[in-house]
Amino acid sequence: MSSTVLSLPPGADVLARPFRLLSLKPKTRVAPDTAVRRVSSQVLLQGERELVIQHEGSEYHLRLTRNDKLILTK
């Protein structure tokens, strides 16, 4: 049984190195002096267990689970 060793063309060693995936979305940065608005889930839900949020023609459901976790579904 014989074996053959193939060599890679010049520059192909780049393919063997780990690479990083880049996002196609532009990075948006929040200015450090701008505070992010915070809203309590109790204020949003107002004693209910579900809230429907309308966004760009779609409805999203924010639900409070039995374990007091929040789930957002479309």
C-alpha cells in the first residue's frame, strides 16, 4: 500500500488558521453619558401575566411564567 503526500499551494496556510466571524450589521454605540431607560416588569405587566407588544406590524407576547421568568415570543 502506498501513500501520497499532497502539498498546499503558497498562501493556503491561511485557511488552516482560526478565523473570526464578522457581523454585517454596523456597530451602534451608545454614548457613555446617555443612560439606558429602565422599566420595571411590574409596571409593564400591571398585574397581568401577558402583554402584547406591537412592533412594525408584528405582535410579540411578553409572558410571565409560573417560575417568575419572562419569555418574549413572536
